[in-house]
Amino acid sequence: MRALLPTPADDVDVHDVYAADWLDRSALRVNFVSSVDGAVSVTGLSRGLQTAGDNRIFAALRDLADVVLVGAGTARAEGYAGIHLSLRRQQIRHRYGFGPTLPTAIVSRSLRLDPGADLFTDTERGARTIVLTCTSSDPRVRAALAARADVVDCGEDEVDLGIARAALVERGLNRILCEGGPTLFANLLAANSVDELCLSVTPLLVGPGSPRITAGMPSASDPAGLRLVGLFTEEDALFCRYAVARSGLAPPFQEQ
């Protein structure tokens, strides 16, 4: 992999470049892959867009996170399960000051979740899945989930993403990696909760039909400004690291 920004270089260390200006703060970064024409999936899944470089960055960003944050729809579609890290990746995490386990936090207003899914039954000790929901969610599902996950109320009828982020930070999960989906990303932007966007651009033209990396109802807030702080390339794919200018208010999470 070759770095184009901030300094041209060959054979960069992916962990080092994404650890810079990240380790010593509480921050939330979003990771997405899209085609050149903006598609976020092929036949409904992101794996049709993945490249070797994108997969390497995906793993490195997880290695540099205290928690993975994901929307319920994306967790269902992509088949999320508990994260099990190899000894090598645990050693990498230790080198950058992270613990040996990586929990998942899932955002769901409706709790359309299966308590028997691997995301709740197959997790490492000390890394139970965290469910960020609201007090009006289904009490029967809440009770079933609470036996296998940490259920956290972040509002009454909707999930307040500002409260959700604060709940993670209170648990010492300061460096948050959001892996989507597009609706959660859009709502995090509107909630003024995104510090960084890591965007892999795959050299494909998918054509019409696929959603963009943001989705949902049109926002009344101003567009979020981006500052390019890193640009890398490998086999015609681009890997962009943007700092996100914060602005706007915090609406509730609108689950799709």
C-alpha cells in the first residue's frame, strides 16, 4: 500500500497511519466502502465491494477501537457475530494500548433482534454485546437480551445517539468504530457525533439502485465539512481518511 497524503511513501504500516491523532482522545470514526459511483453495496451486501486493501484497513480499524458500533439492520444483513481476535491481533492491540477483547454495541429502537444469535451467545468473556435502545422497546425481548447482553436505555421512545455515545464512554469505550449502516451514519452526523470518516473507494461502477453511505430522511442541518488527512492507494482503489467538522443538533435515531 502506498501513501499519497500526508507524505508520499511506499509500504506504509496501516496501523500506524490510522493510529495517528486517534489514540489519545475520545472519538468516533465511521468506516465505509463504496464504489466510484457511490454504491454502498452489491446485491444488498458490502462484500461485493471489498478489496484486499479494504479488508486490511477494516481489520486495522477494529484493532484500534474499544468498541464496534453498528445499526441493527446492518448487523442482521451482514450476519454480525461476537468478535474473536487472534493472539497476533491481541498483541497488536496491546502495542497500541487496547485490551485483548472487542465488544459490539448495536443500536436498535424496535429490538427486532434474535437473542439466540451468535452476536449475543458467542462473545468473549468481558466483551458482552451492548444493546443501545429505548425504554419503550418490547419488554419480553429486553428480558431475553438482558440475560446475554448489556441493555442500555438511551431515551424513552427513540434512541438518543448523544446519550448512546455517552453511555459507551462511561464504560471506558472511548475510541468508537462505527461500521454503519447508512441510516445510523446519517443520524450520527445529524447528532454531531462523528469525528472521522474512513472511506474506501473501490474501482467499480455498480450502476443505479444501491443506497449511498448515508440514508434516511433528509436532514435540515448544514452539510458536514470534511478535511482530508490521509490518502492511500493500492491496486487502483483509494482509501481516504477524513476529519469531520462537527455541527448540528441531536435528533433521535430513526431505525430502518
